[in-house]
Amino acid sequence: MTYNDIKKLYFSIGEVSQVTDLKQYVLRYWETEFPMLKPQKNSAGNRIYKEEDIQLIRLVKHLLYERKYTIQGARELLTQLSQRDELKKALRDIQILDAIIGPQSDESAEKEKESVSAGEKERALLLKIRKALVEIAEILQDEQ
């Protein structure tokens, strides 16, 4: 089932899960982490997603999985975009988001903007140290 195959106003969590290729529990978790992601509920209490919700989910997925943002970093970026009235533009096209926040470089993916928590900074530093140690080990191996 593809997103374009479905022509309706509201989508169940199962349908959204299929079109976004995300598990339902991930969608429910993201609702707790991203205040702007609040699907309505029907009279039975089931979540019903609108097209805008699906676009937001795709945007969050892009930030987390492709741009390597942390949840906190993605939430802060989306909040900033919302305050500058650029969120709706970014929802329409992910390339617009990339133009707004700039191209992704290896350094920017590792640095994780300014909102990286202390634990994540330590992890990034440890990964750099590990990489350097691996390079040193390779050099020593080549000299033998």
C-alpha cells in the first residue's frame, strides 16, 4: 500500500504505519516527544491522522533517520521553524527543509547543532577517539 493509493481525509495508525514504514509504537512515542504531532481521536478513542500529520511524521523521520538529529534537536528545530512560520513550507517538501537548515555535512551530522545533550557530546567525543585509535592501530600494523 502506498500513500498515493489512499484518497481519504483520515487515516488509522495502521495505515500511517504502513505508508511511513514506521512501527505503530514509534508513532505513539513520537506523539509524546513532539508536541506538534497530536492526531485527533475518534469517538472510539482511536487515533485518526490527517495528511498534515503524515507530512509531519515524514519530516520527523527525515530529521531523525537521515539527518541524524536527536529527538531533542529535532523537536527544537521544528519548534523554531514553527515560530518562524517555516514549518508549513518544510512539511510540503523536505528539500525546502534542507534549504532552510542548510546542507548536511559530516561535521554537522556529528556535532548535532547546538542542542546536543552532554551525554551525546561525550558519546561523539568517544567515537572520535575510537576512530583515531583505529587509525593508529592500522598505522602500527602496517609498520610491522
